[in-house]
Amino acid sequence: MNTYEELDLWQRAVDLTAELYKATEAFPSGERFGLTPQMRRAAAPIATNIAEGWGRGSTREYIPFLCVARGSLMELRTHLVISERLGYLMNQNNSELRAGSEQIGKMLNALIVALRRRGASGISAAPKPQPSALNPAREP
């Protein structure tokens, strides 16, 4: 892999963010300064931290960015639960967003574990994670 854009994980995070932006367009106008921007601010850093960490050029520096991405994902998942309880998201939208976020969480965790193992073995080259940890078969 030569770039973060080849990572299935990054692609899915971008897709999730785009879908989240679309879904929050239908939120009540009263949420224009509340839940809507909070959710968007939680979603966007997932992909951006994956990219920024990749750009740091070493596994050691990459892992903390992946952990920040995971934290943003957990924040977003909490906002999805709140939105569901408030009735802001249609069931299908919420199910798709939650399923996407769960898959991204699994992929982030797998990548962090793989890179930590690699780091423990003394490898400090630029991040080129194992494809099996990053590119599992995409689910429809």
C-alpha cells in the first residue's frame, strides 16, 4: 500500500461521514447548533486522523492518531444512540450508520493491534499495515 486512500478503513470512514452529513440534514432546525454539528465534528476526524497519522511516516506516530480516530468514532456512536432516542433518524438510516460505525470500529481495533505487534517486534518503518487487517471483504 502506498497511500492511506487505498485503505478500506479510510474509504469506509469517508463514506460514513458523507452518509452522516446527509442524514443530519433532516434533523430539526432546533438542532442546527446542537446535535447536528456535534455529530459532524465527531465523524470527520475519523478519516482525517487515519490520513494524518499515515502521513507521519512511522508506525510509532501512526498509532496515537488511530486511537484518536477510535475515540471520535465512540463519540459518534453515542450521538447516534441519542439521535435514535430523540427520533431524529429513520430506523433504516440509523441502522446503516450504526452498522457502518461498528465495522469501522472493528477495523480500527484490528489495525491498532497489528501495528502494536509490529512495533513490539522492533519494526519502525513507515506504516504499511498487513492487508488482511485493513481490507477485509467489503460488506454491501
